[in-house]
Amino acid sequence: MKKFNEIDEEFICENCGKNVKKLGYSCRNHCNYCLYSKHVDVNPGDREEKCHGLLEPIGIEMNNKKGYVIIYRCKKCGQIRKNKAAKDDNIDLIIRLSVAKNIP
């Protein structure tokens, strides 16, 4: 089975209600306004996760190859997930998260 299924589609953010456009160069998996995501994948794009809770951004890691990586905690099951930031993500929120101290 593929570990990465490319799905790039528009969606309405369940956290802030904004219409999130396709990314265009990769897969859009989180809101570029509030950075929230949804816990729907076991592996990127597979839609096999049963939880479907909201993934709250709780921190940022810097990766030499990927750039900013957003750290998420699921508000429903507590699982920690990570995803690369997109070029059009809210940089003010990324900066705020980079100094956040709420990572376990």
C-alpha cells in the first residue's frame, strides 16, 4: 500500500470556518489561516483514521530539509502528529507557536 496519497482539495475549516483553497504544489491538509487540521489519515491521504478529531497546532519544529513543521495534538484522542507548513500559512501564528511551551 502507498504511504502517501496526494489529495489536494478545498475545504471549510472546522475550527475557524474559512474556505481553504487547494495548495496547488502538494497536498493541503491544514487551514492556512488558523493552522488547524483534522485527524483523518493514518498515512498521508489515506483517510483511514477513525478518530476524525480536530488537530490543534501546539508547536513548531525547524527541519533543515522541510522548513517549519507544525506539531499537532488531537483534541479528541490526544495523539501527536506533525506536518510540514505550507508557503501560504499564517506566519504570525507560526512565530507564536515557535515560542509556545505547551508540547508534552
